[in-house]
Amino acid sequence: MIGLIQRVREASVTVAGQRIGEIGPGLLVLVCAEPTDGEAQARKFVDKLLKLRIFSDEAGKMNRSVADVGGGLLIVSQFTLAADCSGGNRPSFTGAASPALGLALYERVLQLARQRHPVVACGEFGADMQVALVNDGPVTIPLRIA
């Protein structure tokens, strides 16, 4: 499972002119399932999201998690994280899971996150989405769970 985590002051996702998800301070999480991913990767991914210490403590050191600071999660599917640009100028996306598996794992990540965290918003799998954010720091961290 591939993720791109951005610490944000606010973030939102819009589909067809309608805002469908938004958070204040927290994490914008772009997520892509890979063909060999399953339940174990979904669980590890959510566990890492909730425990990753990338929020500042009183001393200004990154020492707090999204759970520690009461931040939100905006989780958005993004198969393009699996892009392979090594073979030319048009990316290949064969490293992404099939749409059926990708949807199932995206929904599982959302379910697991909602079971463990009070503020979870999301995008719409497979939709043309507009994502807006104010990156805080900026802090942007790639995450790969095998």
C-alpha cells in the first residue's frame, strides 16, 4: 500500500461542484492499493497513520500524532501513486491494484480509520476529484506498507 501523507491546516475534496469531505488541522492522506495488498496492509497502514508523530509538541519538535492533537483525517484514493515513469513519458499504472481490489481496500482503510479515530472524511473512489489543502510546514511524507 502506498500513501502520501500531508500535515494540513485544512483540506477538502470536491466532486462535481459539491464538497464531499473536509477537515481542519490534521492529515490529508492519499492512498493507493497495490495488487498484492490485503487486510494486513490495510491494518498496518491505518496503524501507522494514527501513530506517526509529525505534529509539534511544546518544544516545537515533531513528537505528537494526529490522535494526540485531535486532528482530522481526510483519506482520498489515488491510484496514480503507483505510477511508473521509467519507460517513457507516459506513466504506467500497472503497479496499482485492480479497480475492484482498490475499492475494497480503500473502503477497508476508511472502516478501520473510523473505528479508531473520531474525525475521518473521505473522497469518492474513482471520481474526478478536486482536492484543496493548506499544507502545514510543509510536511509531506511518503509511506509504503509491504
